[in-house]
Amino acid sequence: MNKAEVKLLLADVAAIDNRRVTDETVTAWHAVLGHLSLPVAQKALVLARQDEKVEYLEPRHIVARGRDARIA
């Protein structure tokens, strides 16, 4: 993903938890998620949100579900 795609993903995240999306946030998430494609990251986001153990979503939760998202 490029930074513009990460910003789109973070807009989806913010729609639920109301976090602020700043340029710094986009850069930090991009450093962790940049290797994923946007469709895979979006699917992984859905999977992470469905996990009852995830209280506050972090980029690592999306990375952890990337493999399952690719298969789905």
C-alpha cells in the first residue's frame, strides 16, 4: 500500500473508534502495513474487528490476519 491507501484504511478504522488520523499516524501505520495490498489490508481489518480479543486496533492486528485475508 502507498500512504494514500493507508489513509483510506485508517478512515475505515476511525469510522468505528473515532481516532484522529494525522500525517504522523499514516506514516507510522505505513511503516508497518506498507507491504500489504489495500484489498488484503481491508479484509484483514474486518477479521481483526471480529476478534473479540482485540480491544484497540493496532497495525499488528492487521498484519497478523494478513495471511487469512489473502486466503479468503
